[in-house]
Amino acid sequence: ELHWWQRAVIYQIYPRSFQDSNGDGIGDLRGIERRVDYLEYLGVEAVWLSPIFKSPMKDFGYDVSDFTDIDPIFGTMADFDSLLKALHARDMKLILDFVPNHTSDQHHWFVWSSGSRDESNPYRDYYVWADGRDGGPPNNWVSVFGGPAWTYVASRDQWYLHQFLPEQPDLNFRCPDVRRHMENVLRFWLEKGVDGFRLDAVKHLVETADLSWHEPPNPGYVSDPEETLYGSLLHPCTTNLEETHAVIREWKALLDQYSKKGSYRFMITEVYDDDMRVLMTYNREADMTFNFNLLGLGSGAHAPGNHTRRLVESWMSNMTDGQWPNWVIGNHDNHRVATRVGPQYARAANMLLLLLPGTPFCYYGDEIGMEDARVSYNDTKDTFALNNPETYETKSRDPERTPMQWNRTENSGFTDAGVRPWLPLHDNYHRLNVQTQRAHPRSILHLFRALVELRKEPTFLYGTIRYFLSTPNIFAFSRTLRGRPTYLVAMNLGGKSETHSYYSWWDGWPREAAVVLTSDMDREGEMLDLKALTLRPGECVVVKWGRAWN
């Protein structure tokens, strides 16, 4: 029996960009509730919201000033309660983005902590403070966003750590009071009925106790003006410490307590790391850690078929027994999949996402093939990009965060006509939008809905995967479950039509098989010759036959 998070297609909403309900040009909770019928129409069973907590918005909600209140930009707590009720009424779950590594510098904990280091100050140890060295910061640590990871505060005559923006001071998880407070934050939302959490940037939670240690240089570092200096160092003092894993296990135990009382409470961790062993450690401690391998789609243009197989196989082959896979092809920090692979291949990317074993995460708009928008420097909102004006286009995350494209009217139905949206819409919204695609039965939107339904077949939910064929341009795999139909999924990720044999006498496969679904939705019901199957560029076909004998 699978849990809801194993069965569900999980849909990520960036609240600022989904639906504006009050005409201020910024999406909000009431706007999301207005679109719950659309979520039900898609067939998704869980919604993950990017941060909605009270925040000065220096990093668009990832700098939290109150973990138990809603930012007025998004609405009120009553609006949140109403949205949660509306989702639950349709048997959809709600996952919140929990940002535990740091707070805003406007959080009252930091305001009080920075006031003095006296023992009479109960908040003195809530953050990571250290004395300077030779008139400068305590050590050579570098922020993920570039520049020193330390900022001086005269009132304490000390430096505080911020592994991200200076406005995002790191909490001190060696302080028992901090751990207690953050656990209470989770309890607050669990008591409200929230179904799960995505834990942001968790590998940074705990730092080495000795803050005088320098981090060593990265011997493989190559200077790149489009990258920050973070990659110039290795980070054994600030990432993946054992104490971090202990905190995650504590939180997982808390969620498990609530799961025993009723609905399962889900936890997924966000970790960007090149070491698969590190990722699998996090994967064992939470229900899942995000698998970002498929964000590499589009980077292997010379041999996309082989490249895609490597991306899939590297995750599947490293999982241990009892672990559950997941797949991500887009999110708020990476270019949209239709931009990375090209619009012609966006359909195949969605088929890959939804037909591989495990839980798929869909970023809002990917179901209609939304692309990165061109955002000028004057319209840029991303602080990371604004701090780097000469290379802002390569650093900005705004292009993948533009408003949802609902219809052909002014502002595409995202906000009222005459209102300036917080980010400009893509120029293509007149032709690429939900309304237009709902009217065309072969649109990528209808393909997405068909894939959601197909994924409910037991073979796709429970079955195994076998990599049947990979060439420089072709990736094909089968999904098999004893006593159920076998499915073959084959996609051409190259630029020319290719014909290959997918017939396997040894496996008992037939010479012909029936088409269940194709990326263009134009061959359903046909019988295809598996010994000479031709796929057009960007085409993906799903065929099935009989019942597996094994």
C-alpha cells in the first residue's frame, strides 16, 4: 500500500506568480483558492507552496521574519485556512516550504540577539556569532551568493554568519532554545492540518563548532565571471555535518508522531550536492530528498538519449531498499524545462517526468509548456541578479518565475487589466495559455492530464523499470509488473527521425504493440511494429501489451 505522497503528482506553486485576487499585481492565497478547480482538473493530488510566511522579501520569502504568520502580500491566516480547507475538500494535500537555516535580519530574535552578547540576553546565542580576526571576519567562509559569509555588528563587536544574503543570518542549531522554537514552528502548522514540509537548504543547518577554521580551496575550481566565488572553496565546515542529520531525524520523528494520529505527514529535503552518497543519506532520513538530476535535461545536447539515461540511472542505481524515487524537471531556481530542452521536446520531458518510477514534482506552468521570459535589468526583482548587474541575465531567477499564463486577455488573466504585474509576462502568452490549450484536445495541457491518468495504472505506480534502449538520441525504457500489462516508453530527443528495433523475443515481447499515448496525441490505438519503429524528432510513444509473464 502506497502513501499519498507516493501516489500523488505534486504541483509546485510560486504564490507571487500564480493568481492575483486583489489587483496589486502580486499573486496571493485567495488567488490560489480561485484556481483550485484548475488543480483538480489537472489531476494533481498535492500542492507545494513556496514560502508564504511574513518576510521583508529580500529573497522573496526565504528571509522569514515570523514563521507563524502569513505575509500580508499573500493575505491573512484566515485566507490560508480557507485555502487549506478548499484543498482538503477535494482530497488534495498541502505542503509548505519551511526555511530553517536562517531568518530575516528583521526577525525579533535577531534584533534582540544583535543587541548585546551579555549573558542576561536570552537571545545572545540564537545566531552564529564570532569574534573577528586581525580586524576582519573570523575566517575565509564565502556566501553561496558571493562575498564574505560574515557581517560585522558594532553593538556586539562581533560578526554574524550568513551563508546566503547578509539579510539572512544563520540560526545557531547548537542552541537548544533554537531547536525547541523551530520544532514548535512545525507543530504550529501541523496542528493546522498541513500535510507536509519541504525543508529548504538543509545541508547548511549546522556549522563546525570551532569558527576559527578556514575552509580549504577547491582544487578543481576554474574561475568563471558568471559564477560566484562559493565554488572556489570546499565546504566541510559549513555543510553536511553529522549534527545537521541529527536535527533532520528529530523533525522526521515529530512528523511521524502526527502521522500516527491520522493522515501521513510528509517531509522532503532540498539538498544540492554532487556526491550521490551525501544525497542518499538525506534520502534515508526524510521521506525523500529532491532528485535534481533531470534539471540536467538539455545540457547533453550532443547525445541527449544517452545523457538522459545517465541522469535517470545514476539516481535509481544509488537508492537502497525501501527508498522511493522522485523526479523534478523544473523549479523556481532553474530555467524552465521548455527553455532548456526547447519547446519541441517539452512534451517528451513531461512524459519522462510522469512515467518514471516514483513521485513527480511539476512546477506551475510546465504543464502548458511555459518558457523563460525576457526580464530586463530595470524589471529585475531577484536580489542575487541585482547585486551582479554585469552578469544579471545569467544569475537572475526571475525568468522562470513570471506570472502564470491563463488566457489571452491583458495580463493573461493573472491580474486585472491595467495593473502592472510584479514581473512581466512572457510575450507568447497570447498563444500559449491555459484557455487556448483547454480548447485544443492535442495540446500539451491535455497530454499532461492524460499522463496523470496513465500514471495511476498499477504498472506505473508499482512496477519496475528496465532501460531497454539508449542511443545518442533515443531513450527507451519498459515498466513491468507481474500480472499486469507491460509498457514501453520510447522517446527521440534528437533532431532527426530514427528507426530502431524495440522487439525482444527473449523477454517474450510481441512483434506489434498497441499505442496508448504519444507526445503529439495523434497515434493512439494504432498497432506499431516494434521491429522497425520510427520516431520523429521530439516524439515519445507509449505502447503496451498483454500481461507480463514474469
